[in-house]
Amino acid sequence: MRRLALATSLLLVSAACSDAGPAATSAPTATATTATTTTAIPATTAAEPTTTGPDSTGPPEPAGAQSLGDPYFPDLGNGGYDVIHYDIEITVDPESAALDAVTTITAVADETLATFNLDFVGLEVSSLMVDGSDAEYVRQGPELRISPDGGIVAGEEFTVTVAYSGRPQLINLISAGVQFGWLQTPEGIYVVAEPDGARTWFPSNDHPTDKATFTFRITVPKPLTAAANGALVETIDNGDSQTFVWDLDSRMATFLATLVIGEYERFESEGPEGILIRDYLPTSFNGKMPAAFEVTAEAMVFLAEWFGPFPFDRYGHIVVYELGGALENQTLSLMGSRALFDEIVVHELAHQWWGDSVTPASWQDIWLSEGFATFAEFLWTEHLRGEDAMNDQIEGLHGALQSIGHFAISDPRESQLFGPAVYWRGGMVLHALRAQVGDEVLKEIFHTYFEIYADGNVTTREFIDLAEEISGQDLTELFDAWLFAVALPDLPDG
């Protein structure tokens, strides 16, 4: 039961979006090692007034929206443009956790813009250019308001280059009761950005609906290694330091961007369909691969039968001692040293389909990520130990939910964004759907859902509509009970 509890308690320890944690009825508190001088950014930062702007007597200048209207994080995201690519060049001082960086954003204007915004907090900007020319900007709370000379014409591709430095601030995540972002440990540095921490270490359009490709150029002192999302395409020897160049050619939401710095060894193997599996272990592991990682290839094949082809050409894990849980960063999951169990490996692997490739359109729809990954755990238990074991697992979690209060997981509120109900009840939504439509129809729903929304975003309503279309059934009663009602329904018979 300890392995089951760790796999299904899900983020209540220290990772912003994943499992590893408490037994069914309680959750230990994990702390990240951080310097005491670091200040935390509150969950919502009020915008400061600005004295710049168009003449109120004349026609308004065309401006990108200062928010994408997320119901839980209204200051995240910006309108008027679509980011195509981030090029993030960072030199890191591991002792102070400070960085010196240049981020270049390539974007396309959706409308004619006299001004537009980027999400960015805390760090000191030394220069900002649009298409190679200096541009006026003003800081407004968590935003950079940029006014390029001559504006940008709708449909035009443009670049924004921001040079900045300092030590990234942390963010307070009230739903987990801990701080996230750019975290320093005795072993190095790692990033946990979900849900709104990307803006603390690089300027961005920090909302899940604006996905982009990424290049990371990370310079660290020898003998440290720097790992990030995607493929390691080059390692440059600078004498006393090394630059690790990582390229991610599949589009990614900003909250999944990560960086890990420490003394690591890299291990590679070939997975199914030629997928590269690469894992990073601390050198203190002496090359001993955690047994849980050995299920990765088998789990890829198993989950592909249910969900569709694996979304990316590579995948793997990196172990971070101080991380209390796990986090499914795209192509490179962070695994805490206390989260090395196969159920957690399967949970984070399932996120590569649900959460990373198919991403909720708003944070309110997070059950579409965490509920699906929890359902993958149920399937894995059945795969290894049979249907009775899976039913016992689900019944145990259902009983635990009875004692912790109820809410509609279609609207969990920011305070419960990573609470156990989103995970456990979210998984039970799909368990109930399976009981009603059967395995083959459910697989067809998943496969079609993935084919339509891979590399994009989805809402709860879109999933419900698709499930009804594929099954040919009116599923209103089922989804009303499991998603929209406060009371916890009974489990389906059998």
C-alpha cells in the first residue's frame, strides 16, 4: 500500500503537478532547499499604473490584450500575437543561483500592434529590442509593456530580444502550500514552473494556450551538467565551463519548460518505435538505475494501446534529490528521490499524452491532465496485478475522498488546483466512463481525442462532446455527477 499511496497522493508534497506523496488520508509536507534571502512572488500581482499610453483625446492605439482571461490566473498570458519559438541563453552561477540571460522570442502578430505585453517578473532588464532595434518598454507589475518603434503589422513575424540578470524569485502556490520556480539545492538548481513560474526565469507568453518550440543554451561551471527539454544537440567546451545546447522541436507550453543543473550521468536506451530513452542520474547513484525506470519502455507500449502513439521522439527522467514528488516536464520528467516507484513513472509518462501534448485550455480544466494520468495508474495496476487489485485501489481512494470534503472538479478553484480530488476523482470520471461504454469504445474515444487535439489545447466541454459522439450515448448524467456536482457519486458496479 505504501507504493500505491505514494503514486496516488499526487502533488501534495513538492512538485507543482504530479503524484508522489501521502497515504490516502494525510500528506507530509516537503520543503525545497532555498536561500533565505529569496523573496516569493504572490500568486496574483497587482499591475502598477503606468504614465505612458495614447492620448485619450485621439483614437486608441492598437494594443495586444494584457491577459488571456484564465479564470484562475487572470494576469497570465497576452493577446495580439502567437509565439513560434523561444531561444533562451543562460549563464548560471550555481553558488548564488543568479543568472545572466538573453531570451529571443520569435512571434507572429495576430493583429496590428502599437504595444504588446510579455509576462516577466523580478529580474532586472538591461536591454530590450524588437527586430534588432531598441524598443520602449515599461514594467507594469508582472508585465513588460513594449512599444516598438512603428508598431507591428498584423500577420508580420517579429523578434523580441530581452537581456536580463539576477536571481529569479520564487512563487507562492496556495494550492500546494509551498514555493516553486527556480529552486536552489546543495546539489544544484532545478525549475518547477507549473502553473505560473516560467515568467520568473524567462520573458514569455506564459499561458498553456500559446505553445512554441524551444532552444536552451545553458552555460555552467565544470563539472556540472545542464539538462533541459528536448534533444541535447551540442556540448561546447569553454575551458572552465561548458555550454549545453538543447533543442525541442515539438511545441510546448511554457509551464513545462525546465532546467536542471548538477553533477549527473546520462544513460541511454532504445524504446519502442525507435524512441530514445535517456535518463539522468546523480553521480552519487554510481550508475545504479532505479528499478522503476526499467518499466518505461513496457509502459510506453501499454499506454499507446489505450491512448495512441507516443507523442514525442524521446523521453526520460532526471532525479532531483530535494523534489518531494515528480513533475512531467515535456520529454524530461523530474523525479524526486522519494518518488522512484513504477506507478509514478507511469503517471508522468501518461502526462506526455495528457497535459503535455494535449493540454488543458485553462487551469480550470486541469482534471483533463491529472485525472487522465491517474486513470493511467489504474490501468497499470490492472495490467500488473489484475482487475481486483485495480478495484481495491479505486475503492480505497474513493473512501479517502469521503473524508476530505467535496467540490466539483470541473471548477476546483485555485486553492484546490493540485488537491487530491482533482487527481483521484478525475481518474474516477474515466473509470465510470469505462464502465458505461466499455474498453473498446473508450480506446476509440482516447485515440480520436488524441488525433484531434495532439499538440494543442482542449476544454472539458470538447472532451464530453467527443465522448458522446464516439460512444453514441447521452453521457450527461455521468459527467454531471462526476464532474459538475459537488457530492461524490458512488462507484459503478463491478
